[in-house]
Amino acid sequence: MSTSGASLALKRRGSPSHHSTSLPSVAGRCAIKPRGAGEFNLLAYMFCIRTMTIDDYEEVIALMKRTPGVTFRDADSRENTARYLLRNPGLSFIAISEGNVVGCIMSGHDGRRGYLQHLVVQLEHRRQGIANALVESCLSALEKLGIKKSHIDVLSENEAGISYWESQGWKLRTDIRRYSFVRSGGKNV
Ligand SMILES: CC(C)(COP(=O)(O)OP(=O)(O)OC[C@H]1O[C@@H](n2cnc3c(N)ncnc32)[C@H](O)[C@@H]1OP(=O)(O)O)[C@@H](O)C(=O)NCCC(=O)NCCS
């Protein structure tokens, strides 16, 4: 669960940014995002990605709650999150910068397909490659479990989210409709 400052993953600006098996996994490592074209700059933005545990819950929820457009549901309770992490060990990640949680993502699988959710990067830390590092961490961990295809639900009104996923090569499914049913609970279940 610890981060390793000794392991650095570097990504040149302009290199392919789509989530693919060719990208290095940065889970449990630090990454430097170069600011200059084609050059690595030691003053560049730095962050670490590590596995999320239930001890990170409060900080992750605080990040979600202070991010406009991110919905907090009853399903995101501490109890449910603990159960989710227990059922999907090593598949959720946080990004840390200067000791603060500045990004998160959760993922799991049903034995066949992967499901990503709660990708959030703090406003001031965007466009530094954090989301890509988080997503890659999930996809890499899922692939090691034999999961080669994953899904993400994005609210239709979330234009930034839609732009992000489409920019990374994720394909909108127009051939399926997702139906949900609430058996018990309130409006925010
Ligand atoms: C969507 C979000 C997670 C992206 O986080 P991020 O850390 O800024 O993303 P990255 O820096 O890894 O972006 C990598 C690439 O994705 C693309 N991208 C990222 N955000 C984008 C946006 N808003 N519009 C279009 N393309 C975008 C760019 O190509 C970017 O590369 P570049 O910076 O070299 O141009 C962030 O904007 C966010 O937290 N939004 C609010 C929560 C949300 O909507 N989450 C998604 C829910 S499904």
C-alpha cells in the first residue's frame, strides 16, 4: 500500500496517451509529467499513485464532495465502500500530491467485464496526466486478472467527462440501453 518515491514513470508529452498495454503501470509509483515538449523537466508536476484502502475513505469522499458535477449517493457510504474494496482488492487507486489526495478511481469486475467509477481529479491538478495514470492503474490491474474489456457510465450532462473518455479512445455504446431498478431505499439510493 505504500508509495515508492524511487520508482519513477516518465511519459513524454506527445507520446500516445490512450490507455493501452504499452503504457507503464504507475500504481504504487510516482510519475513526473513533463511540462516542456519532448523534454523532461525535474521541476515538472509530480504525483504518486497508490492503491486505495478504506482508510482513505474520508479524503476520497471529501474530494468527491468538493468537485462540481460529482454525485454522492447512499451507495457511497463507508460501509458499502469497505465492502466494495474487499470484493475488489487492489483495483481502486488514489493520486497523491504533496501529501494530499488529489485524484481517485474505483474499479471492480464481475468475472467477465471490468467496471470503472468515481474517476475524479481535483480542479487545480487537472491536465497533468493524473486521470490517465489512475485509469491505466485500473486497466493494468484488471488485465492481470484476465479482464480485457471494461465499461464506464457517464452522465449525459457531464461534458468534461465525455470529452475525456472520448479523447482516450473509449467508444460510446449506442447499441445498448442501461436499465436500473430500485427495489428499496430513497431517491438517493
Ligand atoms: C475528467 C477528469 C477526470 C480528467 O482528469 P485530468 O487529470 O485532468 O485528465 P488527464 O490530465 O489525465 O488528461 C489526459 C488527456 O485527456 C484529455 N482530456 C482531459 N480532460 C479533458 C477535457 N475536459 N476535455 C477534453 N479532453 C480532456 C486530454 O487529451 C488530456 O491530455 P493533455 O492534457 O495532454 O491534452 C477531470 O476533468 C475531472 O475530475 N472531472 C470531474 C469529474 C468527472 O467528470 N469524472 C469523470 C466521471 S465519468
